[in-house]
Amino acid sequence: MGRRHRAQEPPQWGPRPPQAPPPGNHYQPAPAGWGPPPQPPPKKKHRVFLWVFLAIQVVFLIWVIWGITQGSGTPEQCRGRTGDDLDLCNSASDAGTAIGVGLVIAVWAAVDVILGITYAIYRLATRRA
């Protein structure tokens, strides 16, 4: 019994690679259904984190501006004082305003760091392999 020779199978089955049309005007496009399936349009990314982050920034900015405006002018505790007492009272009020605004800015920075770390962990957990 003799051996039968089989044609060698291609290394990979799948859609045929595109070929150049034959010379002349005889080329006709392939019928529908041939070739790779159409790809769905890419999904639009929802940027929820960006909008939450920006909203938090606006809240802190309003808080800082409000704190600064509340400390401007002569406080009620300083009314009726004169001379050095008025200067001391205004200076103490200004120092309190600066400390308060500084604390708000410190909390703001801490919240931004926490949000940044949270976002980085989320991105690492959801990235494609």
C-alpha cells in the first residue's frame, strides 16, 4: 500500500488576506458577507471621576473664598475698642482667619491625595492584561 499525500493545511484558518485587484478593469468587490465582521463603534468613556473631582475642587474653592471673606473687616468682638486694643484684636482676627483658611487648604490637599491614590488603585485594578 502506498502512502497518500495530503495537501498541507494552511498554518492558520481565517479570513483571506486582501489581494491586489487583477490588472485591467475586471475587478469587482467581494459580495456582502465576505471579510471580517464589522466592528461596533467604540464606547464613549464616561468620565465620572473627573466630574466628581472637579465638583470637590469647586466646593473647596468656595469654602476658602467664604473663609477669607468672613475674616475681612472689623469683627464684632473688636467694635468699641480703640488704639492698641483695636490693633491687637484685628491682628488676632486676621491670624485666626489665616489659620482657618490654612486648615481648609490642608484638608483640601489631603482629600486630593486620597482621591488620587483611590483613582490609581481603581485604574490598576481595571486595566486590561
